[in-house]
Amino acid sequence: MYFLKKTLTGISALVLSLSAIAAHASDERPNILLILADDVSPDMFSAYGHEGAANTPNIDKLAARGIQFKTTYATAKCGSSRVEIMTGRYAQTTGVYTNEIWLGNARKKVYSDNVPFSRILKDAGYATGITGKWHAGMQMPYEDVLAFDEHALWEGPNEIAKLKGSPKFTGLMEDKKTTSRYWHPGYVKNGKLLDTKPLDFSLDIEADFIMEFMEKNVKAGKPFLAYWPTVAPHGTRTGMPTNPLRGKPGLLGQGRIKKKDKIPGENQARFVSLIEYLDLKVGEVVNKIDELGIADNTVIIFLSDNGTAVTAKTRGVERGSHVVQIVAGAGIKKRGLTDELSDFSDIAPTLIDYANAWDFVPKGHTFNGKSLVPFYQGETDEHRQWIYGYAATSQLLRTKSYMLEVVNPIMSMPRGRFYYTGENRFGFGYELVDGKPEHAKARAKFDDILKNLPPLTREHDHWQTKSGKRVLKSLAKPKIIEKHLYNHQDYKRYDESYLGDKKLGG
């Protein structure tokens, strides 16, 4: 379907290599490039048309060539989103609700209990590579359970100390436990500490790894899965960093920036610039795909893991879980902006579908998500009726016309807030309809769906564990409740007055 088969007998090694680069025809299945940006909402990409967005022409070109989803849900924090994307399963199955809430033995064994897409694609004959930020459980990408053939990962001192020969990291540190994620960063490539220099920048390392990995496997005539969960544009322990588009290394390694040294608006300017540098790197990788002659047989999926820090991340409102999804490449129908809904549980079954790898999924194993391939390729114009998101102990649910957010019994919001949105998105024009008879039927459908997705309550055994007690105590703090249940002041676009059956914090 994607390649014409070729006869290899009698072809010289040189011609074989050139032919592999040109056609990559030893396998008809598509290559997959999956990019996951860190901590950034859709409205920061210029394709979405919002004021204050970064200028992202390369990512915009992908949107113009393929499909740009108005509404995709992940979770409101990185760890749980990364587990959901790897497994195609919600927290009710994996036990991973947020970075701080891993039920039972999930932190240590989540991929033993929930088969990751990388293991399935590896078993099905794909070359598998990953670069960037992992932070998705204690089981690591290079372990057999995850089965990534190659890696170039941003790692901390503890992981570096475990390497053969106990190498010493001499780069910058964000704090005592965190190597620099940007300038002079801490990266481990295929089990060896990279000797980074003061002017080395992480996104350059990651993009170079992806391009080398792709070229190697094109020459070998092998389909590849290149997973790029970027370190950017997440901030550092000292605020937003500079980048090669905006100056030399900043104050990283010199402690937190003092109030008197802060420049008004500089953090936001650096954030925007870092998104633009990520866009530049994405453009380089896409150009490499063209150069390798595999553009017609490579699927590119661009996502983000949660909403922008401060204004969205960790919040139980829609903005916290609302993320980017842009897809282009092999067989993708040119749809532009779409109202169809998707969430992160769809990604694993989508990749498995592309790899024709269903025979490698353990018998009886199920996914919460649904393959997007039929919608991507134009075989159907509909994908699914509802999507689900979560933020720690809060639940979110959406159809095309209605949205339910902050369903949170622990914060005394067992019913959440229910909105009629019609065709509106990004919080504009939402109507609070709790208790309105004309919307009761729609609300009842939401309640039926959530019966199969029970929320965490105070009665759960997890809250009796040491970590559970600590997190539950934190969730009771008024400031935490206030931030979690409401939008940031710059995004208060709809009525948030409904407090459910009890008073706030009661």
C-alpha cells in the first residue's frame, strides 16, 4: 500500500543502499515520527490563530498538509499523559493519575502490567528509537519491557551514576538533583554519557539523534518508530532559559534569578522563543524526511503532553488537559482544522494499526482508545463520540457540544461543572447549564459514561499509604483547591460559579 516491492537479488551494495534510501521498500508499512512537546497549550502555536502565539511555520505547514484537531485531551501533568500515550489506557486501568499519584506498584511496573506500544511495534519488526524526556515511570525505555533499540535521553545524576564506569557529569546543573535540560545538558546516548560542551543545546542533540536514527534505518530498509518527547518548552528550575535564537546561556547554574534582576516580560518572551526554536528543529527533521525520500511513507504526529505551565498545567479545568494534535504524511487526508475529538488513549492503538501489529497484542488485552487511522486516511469522517481527560483527582469529559470539568469528590465537586459549548472551543462562549432541564438528557449521558470511569474518592486505600497521605493533605490546601478548580485569571472566559453539592473545600 505504501511502497512498491523491489527485487534485491544481484544489486550491488551501493545501488542497494541508494535504492533503500529512495524507496525504503523492504517493508510496506509506514515509518512513524511521534513528537510530544512538553508543557504547552495549543494556543501557543500560530496554526491555532490565537493572540500571543509563537511563530511556528514548520508545524503550521504540517497542519496545512494534514489534520489539525481543535480538541484533543491528555492529562494535566506530564507523567500521567506519557503513560496514557504509551499504553492507550486511562488511569482507572494503569493507576497513574498524575506525577504524584501512582496507585499500587504502578510507578515500578506500569509497563509490565500495561503493554506499551514500543514493545508491540518492536515485536512486529519496527526499529524503535527515543530521545528527549522520559519521566513516565521507573521502567526505562532501554529495558526489554519497553524495547527501544536506541535512546538519547535527558538524565539526572542518579541515572548517570548507574552507567558503566560511573562517569562524572561536568555540565550545568539546575539544582543538586537536576542536570541542565537546555544549555550544556545531561544526556545519555545508548548507555553512554554524552560529553556535552557549554554551547551545546538539548534540542540540537535530540533532532540530530532523530535524523541519524531515521537515516540508519532507511538504509537498512526497515520501518521505524521515532519517538521524540522533547524537553521543550518546559522551564528550568531558574525560570525560562535562553536558546540559540535568543542569546547565549543565561543564569542557569547560578541559583534562582533575584527579583531585582528580572526583566518584565522576559520569561514569556523566552518561552515564545523556545517554542520557535522547537519549530525550527521540527522543520529540520521534516526536511530530513524529504531528503531521505520517505515523505510519502512516513506519518508525522505532533502532540503536547499538557497545557502551558502556570496558566493550565495541573488544573482540573479543560485548559489543563487540552493539548495539540497535528498529523501529516503518508496517506493522511488533507482536512485542516477538524471538530472531531480525540484523546491520548487513541495514540497507542493508532500506532499499532499503522504497524499492522495487532497479532502482537496479548490475547484479551484492551485499550481505552480507538485507532485514528481510518479517520486520518479518510476512510471515515467520524472518530468517536466522547473523550476523557484527568488532572490528579479531577475528571473531564467532552462531546462535540458539551463539556464537563472538575468532577472531583475529594475537593467536594462530585458533579463537576457542566457546560453547553456548541461549536465553541478554547473556553469562548461556554454556557453553564447545571440544573437546566433542557440539558438534563445530555447530562444523564455523561453520568452513564462516568459510571465506567469511577473517580478517586477519599475511601480509596491509596490514601492510607505514606505518599497518599502526603498528597491528600496537599489537596486540602485552599490555595491548591483554588488553583485546581478554576482557570488562570487570564483565561476566565466562562462562568465558574457552580460549586456542586457542597461548599468549596467543605
